[in-house]
Amino acid sequence: METQTAHEDLKTLSECISSLKKQGFDKDFQIVEKGMKTIDEERVYIPEEVKILNFYRFEGETDPADMSILYAIETNTGLRGTLVDAFGTYANTEITDFISQVEDINKKTDVTSDNSGSESHVSIGKF
């Protein structure tokens, strides 16, 4: 399974989704009344059955209100996929409520430094 490197260009939501799909996050999750499920299966997962292995925030270049967040998710049955939500004012309250109940949330970052000694944090997907 491929992993993304700190040098991989993940500036857009679609680039990040494509990279995650290459890493095996090939299911599209959605929130339903009783929990979370994939679009093509009936099994519903409750927050205790879900891990968020990583998440990525995106901001629109021309409109600060154009913000989204992408979650890289793994279920207790081993399914891996993604869930996308708006971020901020336009966030879906059902998704926000579900995610807030997930106890196992991780954010993978890699600290790099350049010759000037400054550090930057780059999201990476080492799962």
C-alpha cells in the first residue's frame, strides 16, 4: 500500500481523496440517522466502531467561506474510506455530531525544517 510523502502535492480536496484511495481508503462514507455507512452497503457503524486515522482541512483560495474537512476513516471491520464535510458555518450538524462522538481521532503530521531553521507541519498519511 502506498503512503504519501511530505513532498506530495495535496493542495486540493480532490488530490487528497485520490491519494487516500491509492492508500486503500476506497469507500465513501455518509452519515445516516443511526450512524455512518458506506454508500454501497447497509451496515451502519456507530461512533465507537470508527477510528479517524487522519483529517485534512481545506480553505478556498478566493472565498474563506469555502472550507471543507476530509476524514480518513477505518471501521472496526477493517473498511477504510473517506467522509467529507463543510467546515465552519456551513458544516453539516449530523456529521459534526457523529465525529464529536468518535473517541479515536488522530492527526498525522511531519515536522520538516528548511535551511533557515524554520519548521513547517505537513499532513502525511502514514497509516
